[in-house]
Amino acid sequence: MMNPLIQRQIAFNLSSSDAWNVFASHRNQVTSMLKQGSDLSRLCILGAGNCNDLDLPALVQAHPEVHLVDIDADALVQGTTRQNLANHANLHFHWDIDLTGTIDRMAHWSPTSILSEADITACIDAPTGCLEKLPGPFEVVASTCLLSQLIKMIVDTIGEHHPQFLEVIQAIRLGHLRLLLQLLNSGGLGVLITDVVSSDSYPPLTSVPTQNLSQVLVQLVRQGNFFHGVNPAAIVHLFRQDPVLSQQVATLEPVGPWRWNFGPRHYAVIAVKFRKR
Ligand SMILES: C[S@@+](CC[C@H](N)C(=O)[O-])C[C@H]1O[C@@H](n2cnc3c(N)ncnc32)[C@H](O)[C@@H]1O
């Protein structure tokens, strides 16, 4: 039987596989940040899934190698086929890769589980298991609205009232950020893109003008109305304070927020661009 956490990702991807048109402005935002390339640059995108947030023709033009990574192989195949690029020489597929390295372990967790020190350490360290499966290091590495999905797996297994919940989601987040840096070349560009809150918990989000979005997001964060683990200020702080991350990061640039029209709901999305030393 397939891991239920993977099944959930597949179902989520299927629910938005036809969302190409409605994603247009979000796709422009994401693509514009990943287009900076050169004759030699290699781009690696974590959580590429349906690729509806990626203008792949523009990206394969900017980079001689574009590597798409996801746990959902069908989403990658169908997404690239929709953009008529499934056989493009510059595109490389890495499917069935679990970027947490712990998804099988996590599938056994429940609200009554007591997690060991080894479980927590694995959340931080196991993501590096995918390094040997990917032909890094890369000049540009992006994580496209994946972090909130990784953290949601913890919400869906142990639940947000579990006494170790905070510790686990912080470990997952740290493991993901460290992975991004490990995949990068020295001097390379990392782009962490994450959804922060949706119109499900703040319905007026669908109509907030872009110029007011920053202010609204600050207020929502203050009120605690955002997805666990993706407080933009906390992410920037972590890049600066974690001994492993801060040592490797040369520059940090917060981008956004902007609005992602997902169809059934809208998300406020932010990015953090960083250079590896
Ligand atoms: C919100 S989607 C990103 C948006 C997507 N690029 C699109 O066009 O809709 C997050 C992606 O992360 C993938 N994902 C979730 N957990 C993963 C994991 N542990 N390892 C690798 N990929 C994962 C999902 O399959 C999904 O494609």
C-alpha cells in the first residue's frame, strides 16, 4: 500500500493540475526569480509537481540544465507534457525523491506517538540523503511552495496539539533550509518560495490590493493567522541565527509578498533569495 502522506500529495496535485490559466500572475513572479542564468547554469527546482507555477520554456532558455524534483512522478510528466516540453533536452527529471528523507517514518506517527531524539535528528539530517540522487551542486536552487506541504505532513500525523509539535516542525524547516544550501554551488543563488496564509483563514485575502499585502500579512502574522513554520520573519531570522546556515549565507533578500490565485482559494506568498558564500 502506498504511503498515505504521498497519496495526499498526489491528490492535492490532481486537484490543481488544470490551474495553468489561473496561476498566471504567480507563475510570472516565480519564473522571473529563477530566470537569472548563464551559458553554464544549472537550475534545480524542488517540489516542481504540476509545474503550473513554472514557465518552463523561459527556464530552459535561461539555463542549459533544468532539474525538476518531486515525489509525484505523474505530476511532473503531465505538467511538462502540458507545456510541450516532456522530451526537451535541457529538462531532467528526478521523481519519486522524498525531500524529507523521513516520509516512511512519518507515516507511522500519530497524535499519541512519542518521538525519539533520533526521530527529531532525522528531520534535520535525513534530507541530505537526496544529495546522492541529484547531480548537484547547482547554480540556482529553488523550493517552490514545498515547505508548507512538508510541515503540513506533521500537522496531519502528530497534529498541532502534540507536545513535540513545535520541535518537529522546526526540525523539518531547518533540514529543508540546510538542504537548499547543500545543493548550491559556492556563489550560487537559493530561492525559498513559500505560501504563508490562505483565504480559507482570511477570506478578504482574495481582494487585498498588492500594495497593501505586506501590511496585511504583518497583521495576520501578529494575530497568529498563518501556516505553521512559515512566518517570514522567523525564516529570515533562522537563516541569520542557525550556526550552519549563517556561516554559509552571504546575502539575504526577502521578496514579496504577492498573491497566488489557486482557484478555490488565494494564498499570500513570500520568497527569500540568498547567495551561498
Ligand atoms: C504546492 S506544490 C508546488 C506547486 C507546483 N509546482 C504546482 O505547479 O502546482 C508542492 C509540491 O511538493 C511536492 N512534495 C511534497 N512533499 C514532498 C516530498 N517529501 N518530497 C518531494 N516532493 C514533495 C508535491 O508533490 C507537490 O508537487
